[in-house]
Amino acid sequence: MRASTLLRVLLGLAFNQTAAYPQAAPDPPPFNSTAQLIDTTGAHAWIAPSLTDLRGPCPGLNSLANHGYINRTGLTNATELINAQMNVFGIGRDFATALAVTAPIFSGDPNGVIVSIGGPPDRRYWNETSLKIPMPGLNGTHNFYEHDVSPTFGSLNKFGNDTQIINSQFTALYNRQLNVSNAKSNYSLDVMAAHRAFRRQEDISSDGYMFSALFPSLAVTAADHAFIAQLWGNRSAENPWGKTTKEVLLSFYGVNKTILNADTPLFSPTGHSRIPTPWYRRPLETPYDFLAFSRDVLTMGKAHPEFFTIGGNIGAPNTFENVSISDLTNGTYNETMLFEKNNALCLAMQSAVVTAPVWLETIYKDPDYPNGLVNSTLPPLLSSLECPNLKGVNSDLFLKFPGYTRALAHDNATRLRKG
């Protein structure tokens, strides 16, 4: 099946959404232990990654690979990734499709099919006639899919590495439930929002290259924190929406609490994420689709309005400058609008489309084809959000931020080769 045909099939399956604005979370369906139990035995038993397996700064993807729900090598494809997101984590088809068909394009496959969840895969998988640079994988997408203000992973410009867990960051997260028993602990959305605010200020005060762009800030950073609360939680009859306890947190990150507050700055090895046993997923009757995610984006933004500010430091810590949302979007959006309807997530996802050429031209000799795939794939998936019509983003307003200019894919790939 041709890549373009595959994307049309996936898009058709996903394009069956009901338009609505964020509403209160629906009541969960009755807990079904048989339907919601995720198999962690046999073909899906946990196996530690080998030295040649690809792993990156996404514990969810790492756990899917370690349990064989995607290829254990860490080199997967869009169809496999969509199915795993939906069937293991309960992500909605629209959301899962958007992630699965854009991640390959922005990480080095112009056909939008193959993606490395870590660094560059074996050279035989590169489309060398199309690529300007080595196929970067998701590790090489800093300030697009990989970003500053991670819950636990290091910022690339601060640590020179964005694929290892920073001890102090993980300890700060874990300690948000320190004096609570495991049974009563829960890294809920409000807990994760508070940690996100802490991490944002920590990066501002310590990383002169900290940068907060539209798509990674409004969507990806939000997802990294919300997923821990909404997708990792272990469901039960008593807790049908799930609880992400301390033990669940440690398991998905693949670390042992005996190394909390260790002297070493980094946890090693990374990528050993494990689905807990037993573990019951989010019910498929209430998938984590774009509307559910938009509700969480808005909830976190109203509690912490700074999440909706775009900008960065200008070469030194504590030099953060905002960029006007109205100026960025030629008046299509403004700061007030981001607190209304689905507008924050709309702007995030639409910006990924309209700024795609800036990123793709650093990866591909001819970015027109992959850019066309982005433009034909993402907009229809956003129909449920009822977005304003964004025609462009004034990316030149970001040129004063060194964290932006260094974040382009070619610079990321250069540093990956040196690393």
C-alpha cells in the first residue's frame, strides 16, 4: 500500500468525531476487569531493551516497545503505533492518528510511515535520496516533539542530553506525594499541573536557551504532564478513572526509588519503562481524544495562566520575554481567546501545520511532499475542536530567541551525531 493511500485510510477511520466544546468529564462506564486488563505476559512480557534497541524520552512509547505492543527494536510504523495507543492506553483514534502519522514525518520519514522512538535507526532504514541529514528519530525533534519543561527529562541546551531522566526533576515529581502512602497517592491532573509550573520556572531560572514554542508548549508539554494523570492511572471498581500511584509512576519510568536523591545527576540506564502488573487501562468507551485532551489543556491553563505564554529566554537565565499571540497569528488569536473553547489546543495543532515548512526544510531536500502529507492529514482530524481559521504564524518573531534558532532539526541532528 502506498504511503499516501495508507494515510488516507487512517484518516478516514479517524474522521468520525462529534464537534463540541470542552465539557465536564463524562461519567466513566462500569469497570470491566476483563476488558480493561492489559496483558503483560507471554508475547507481551517485559523485556529490557538491548544496547541496539531504540528508546527515547517518552516512557509511554518505551513501555509499549518493552512489552512488544510496538516493535521491540523501537522502530515502529504508523499503523502499529495507532493501534497500540488506542488499545493499551485508551487514546482516541483522532488523537492517536495525529500523533502517529506526523511523528514519522518530523523525525525523518518523508512518507509518514516509519518512526524511531529514540535516535537515528540503522542506516538501511533511511530514505537517503530525500534526507539532508541522518534520520534523526524522535530524539532529534527538539522544540517540536521533544521539548523543554519535561516533567523529568533534561533540557537539551542545559544538559546536552534530552534522553535521560534528571535525578532532581524526578525526585521533585515523586516527592509531591512523599508523605502519602502508596495506596492513597495519586499524581492527578492538579498535581501534574503544579509540577509543570515548577518545571517551567526552573527552566526559566537556569537555562538561558529555554524556549516555549506554540506546538510544544501548548500541546506536547501539556500532554507529557496530563498523560501521567489521565493515561497511566490504574483503573478499578473503586477508582474507575484510575490512580497513578507512586509505584505506578516508578514502573512506567523504569526506575527504582532507592536512587531517589542519589548523588549522580542522571538516572541510568533509561528506557526501561514497564507496564505495572496488574494494570487496567482507561475504558475505551471514554477514549482520551482531542476533546478530552483539550479539556485538560484548558483546565491546566486556567489554573496556571503562564502555560499560555509563548516566548523564551534571550541567552541568559531569567530573561524570559513573551511574544504577543495576536502578533504571532495576525490577529486570528489573542491571549484572552486561549482561555475559551478549544482555542489553546486549536492554536497548538494548527501551528504544527502552518510552521511545518520551517522544520521540514531542515530535514528534507524537497520538503513539499512531506509538507503536503502534514497539510492533508492534520486539519481534518481537528474538526471536533471547531477551530478558527489560522492562515499563518509569524515565526520571524522567534528569531531573537537562541533556543529557537538552535532547535531546528539540522542543529539537533548535528549534536546527535557528535553525541
